[in-house]
Amino acid sequence: MSEAEVKNDKGFWRRLKAGLGKTRSQLATGVGNLLLGEREISEDVLDDLETSLLLTDVGVSTTKEVMDALRLRVSRKELNNTAALHGALAKLLKELLAPLVRPFEIRKDRPFIIFFVGVNGVGKTTTIGKLARRLTAEGLSVLLAAGDTFRAAAVEQLKVWGERNEIPVIAQASGADSASVVFDAIKAAQARKVDVVLADTAGRLQDKTNLMEELKKIHRVVNRFDANAPHEVILVLDAGIGQNAISQAKAFIEAVDVSGFVLTKLDGSAKAGVIFAIAAELKKMGLTKPVYFIGVGERVEDLRPFDAGDFVDALLANE
Amino acid sequence: MFDNLTDRLTQTLRGISGKARLSEENVSAALRDVRMALLEADVALPVVKDFISQVRSKALGTVVSSALNPGEAFVKIVHTELVKVMGEANDALDLNTTPPAIILMAGLQGAGKTTTVAKLARFLIEGRLGAKKKVAVVSADVYRPAAIDQLQTLAAEVGAHFIHSTPDEKPLDIGKRAVVEAKKVLADVLLVDTAGRLAIDAAMMAEIRDLQASLSPIETLFVVDAMTGQDAANTAKAFNDALVLTGVVLAKADGDARGGAALSVRAITGKPIKFLGMGEKTDALEPFHPDRLASRILGMGDMLSLIEEAQRKVDKRSAQKLARKIQHGQKFDLEDFREQLKQMSNMGGMTNMMDKIPGMSALPANAQSKIDDGMFKKMAVIIDSMTAHERHFPDLISGSRKQRIAKGSGTHIPDVNRLLKQHKQMQKMMKKMSKKGGMQKMLRTLQAARPAAGVRR
């Protein structure tokens, strides 16, 4: 981490903007400055806008919905120039994301049990490490459960985070039953009167039935112990992943009733426009599930609460 | 992985077949669907545009020969263009240098570099690329906690020589030291794992550029997650500009992602995709064959990969034993059935084989999802709960025996009945095969099931 920590502190707003830089430049260069000025809205402008949305992974159907709404308003002469179009687009996108905003809180239950799930390599363990630091700083006692017993050295990786944050890590040997690890961790948390248990799980592709069954089993074991538990099930999504993120959200919601998301790796060139598609999908399913945090860098402080307004502004910002 | 795209194109092309000829109108309709499917499959937009325009001009210019109907002709064009975008043929690893041949891995965080190193090591150690190789591995990932431990564990598992490194060292020093040690232990190949990095992180990109300059690896492989969205093209280009890449590994290609990244990366960087990561285990690495993948995209199946996999994994001795037994007209008993089930699980189970078999994509999705590898495990457990005598003479299994077997295997009597019925059917099939010419007859049926259009070899 030393390398990352030396990097100068740019402040969150600039970090997010820099992180989404590529996204923004896609919108800025693709649609160009037309969104800046007050010029007439031609068919070319709309086409370019559509292209730009597609390039940020918003997805075919959500892009179509957004564009249809904008085109309708253009045809009704409600939007007369590109500046108005820019404003309307921003408003539309913010509205789409609005249901995804809800602050993360540790409620009264003790121990408060949080599960982290997701496909391989999205950053579950790293997110746990960062969140543990955050919660510890808030004065809560935290315990980590090394539920990823499959991947080589996943336990060691979590232990390093435990040492860094000076918090206990409950683990068993590699290959152990992860449900039993999580169970042990809860028992330990109870005995030690720990406030929060953060449970890591092995990454798994959502179409692997047997692995999803295993995840359900962990969920059942915890649920038997406390009917309200797990109190949060967080699906970690990689900003770089395209339309498959929708399938991930659906499958994990179905298997373990995901309660919220964390969006990682937003400091790269990836666009995470798929979050709009996920928002649309959730709406169709009649569900509201928040994005609790976004990851905008490697530092512990770079796990930030999600703000839909900031997110869209950073996406559409002018140079 | 390409299942959804396959469904889409299959449907689109089904619509076009039967039309009298490829007109501007019906080609455009099909192409709109193809464009949509490709975008939904996360193929980068510029690549989609190029691809569509190529197919359009090819399709309209084509004189449909009397041998093909317009639909078949269109499939052939789309197939040919897909193959072209993904690279004409399989590019093998180039290890032709004074040992150790150094392979450097590069990619974003969480793409799957370390796992790929282990898979590649195993691939080379097992001699899946010519002669068996002695492989050394080293990790230059001094950032991610326990990354080095991860590689050490995996190296032990696959039988690679692990060269130690510590998070206090500089990646460049690790690399230099590793080359010396690899020479000392007479390794044929040295695989160098690196930390995941963002293409826009100038300092980290400079680090790996220096590492490459110092090691001058014969192969520098870019590992990309098959689920990557539009960014796959950008990232691959950035890595390709910063480093001299020689190839790409598409990781996590066994998921349900439509895998458009494969098309994008190849088209944007011009570098061949050399391998696909097809699972979590260290043997799940497959050479990338553009023509086969194109066939898979178009719903033509991938029998060749399946056959190669079968040859590698099926225990030849027990297969020959069974063949002899059947030839001599002996009965196919439950012991043999048990052996068959074991071989099947060796091959990664039914689900792994599914999308390689032609025509499977035509099955409705819910039928496909019903095929569950757990079922085969259950069957094996039931057989395990029988006595040797019962396995050889299944007809003996009476009601009370069934009850005992069900109890012993933690199943129910209907499960036992189902297994016995399935075994009976298998027995019947085996009997047919053992008759003179039976095998040829079966192969002919299989051959006929393979679609003709676009499949070469």
C-alpha cells in the first residue's frame, strides 16, 4: 500500500472526477462540446449521445429508454438547445440512481453480521479490509471471518488486513467448510461481545449452481443462529464488468437476498455505466437496493459513500 | 459463455433462412439484431461497427450458390468474419529461446493473473505444449497482501519450482534474481506474476515497463476478465501501448458472460488470444481457437475441444478394459456404470461438456439448467452403497435391498429405481454397440447431427 499512500491527496471530489475521467471524456469527446454550448439539437447530436451512453456500459435497453425519453421531449420542443439537453440528461440519470442511495448504517443487532459476496476478483477481501478500518474508526469492535476457504492464500490475505486494523480474524485451514468458519466467527463475536462481523466468502461465478448452493448454505447457517442475520448481504461489483453485472445482481439477489452493493475499482478507466442498467432492472423487479459504497482508490479512505448526484455530475462534467 | 449471443444469432439467422435471396432489406434486419446482440455481449462499439459493415458488404456482394440457401450463406459469412476478427488461427506460446523462456503476466486487479500463472505452469509441466517442461514461478506482486503466498500455494499444487520473494523487495530486483535462480535450477520456463495495475496509473505502468525491459520476456501476456465491458478495448490498448504484448489470456470465460471482450481485445490490439480460463481449478486452461469459438457463437458446437479434453482426461486403461468387455459380449454392470460416472466427472462434468456439443444451444435455457452435475454424484453414491454382488447382478436388488441402499446413500427409493432404470438403458445401448457395425452406425448418426455450414476440418 505504501506506493498508493504516497500519492497526493486530491480530495474525494477530484478523485471521483479523475476516476471517472475516462467516462467523462467519452461523453465529452463523443458528444463533444455540443453539450456545453447552447446549440440546436440535431439528429447527429442525439446519435452521438446514444453512442456515448453505450460506450459507458449503460447497456442497450437502458440507453434506449433514456434516449426515447429525451427524444420525446425534444420533439415536444421542451428541450431547445444542447444545454437544456445536458440538464435533462443529468436529471434523468440522477432520477434513475435515486433509489440506490441509502446511507450505510450498523443497526442495533449484536453481533451485526455482514456478508460479502461476488464473482472472482472483484475486490471482496480488499473492501472488507477498508470497511473494517472505517468501522473501527467509528469506535465499533470488528471481527473478520475468513469464509473464503477455497482460493489459495485468501485466508492469509484477510489476516494481513486483520493485523493492519488490529482486529481478530477467525479462520480455519484452507479447504474447510466456509459455513462452519462463519459459524465459529459468530460464536467468537458473541463471546467477545464484538459489535460487527464481516464475513468474507470465496468468489464464485453466478452460473455455477453448486457454488451458489454452498453460499445459500452459509446463509442458512447464519440465519438459523439469528433470524435477522445476516443483517446485510453486500454484493461487490467490479466497475469494469459490462452487462454481466446485471446477471450477477439477479443471481446473487435470488440466492442470498443481497441487501446492497459496493462498486469497486472506479479509479480506473472503467465506466460502471452498468449501474444504470442495474437500477432499471431493480425497478422492474420492484426492489430497492442501495449502493452503499464506491471504491475510488487503493487507500483505506478511498471507500466512499455513494452519492448519485456526485456520480452523475462526475460522469457528465465539463472540462 | 457465449450462450446468450449464440441464442440471439441463432434466432436472427433462423429468421433469414428460407428467404429467397439476401436482399438489402432482410440483411439489414438481421444485422440490426447482430449489432444489438454484440453490444449486449459487451463487444466494444467500434469493433461492432467494423464487424457489421464487413458482414454487410460481404453479404450483399455474395452470389448465393445453388448449394446453399440464403440463411446458410449468411451464417457462413458471419462465421468467417467472426473468425477474422478473433484471429485466423490458434497462436501457440512461443518458447523458442535460450532457457529459461520468460513469460511476463500483466493486467488489471482481479483479472486472474495469479490463477492463470498456476494454470499455465501446469499446462507446460504436463506437456500440453510439446515436451514436458520444468517450470519456475515468481511473484513480483509486492502490493496485494498475501499475493506471494497465493502463488506459493498454487506452485506447490501444480509442481512448479517456486522462487521466493518478499513484499520488501523491488519488483525489478525480484525479476533479476528470479532469472538467475531459474537458470540455476535449469528451468525451461520462468513465469513472472505481477501486481494488478490500472492502465491510467503512470507510476505502476512505468514499473512494469521497466520490468519488461530488464527481463526481455519472450512472451508478455495480458490477462483480461471475460466479463469486462466496453473498457476491455481501452485497457487492452493502454497495456499494448505501454508494453510489448505478445498475447492475451481471457480469464473467467466459463461464466455466463457473453464474452464480447474476446472480440474487442483481439480487434483493438491486434494481439492473439492464446488461452481461455475455463474454471477455478488449475487444469482449467484451454488453448484459444478462433474458428471453434466462432462456431460456438453461431451455435455449431465445439466438438474438437471436447474430444481433446476427453483424450487427455479419460483414463485410457479403464476405457480399454470396458471396450474389451463389451466387445466380448459381456454385460455392462453397475461397476462399469460407476466407472463411467467417474470418467465423466474427470472431464469437468456435464455442464462443462454441454456448450461444446452441437445443437445444445437450441435447447431451451430451462432444460439446459436442469442438467446438474450433482445428479451424477448422487448416482455414484447410490452405487457405492451397494455390495459388490449387487453391482455385478443388479437384478438381485429387491425391495428390502433398495431400502437399505437408499438409507446408506442418503437418498430415497425412487432415486435408486431411477438409477437402475438408467443403467438398464445404458446396458441396452452397449449391447447395440457391441454388435458388428454398431459403433460405425452410431458414429454416422453423430456425424449427421453436425451442421455443415462453416465448419472446416
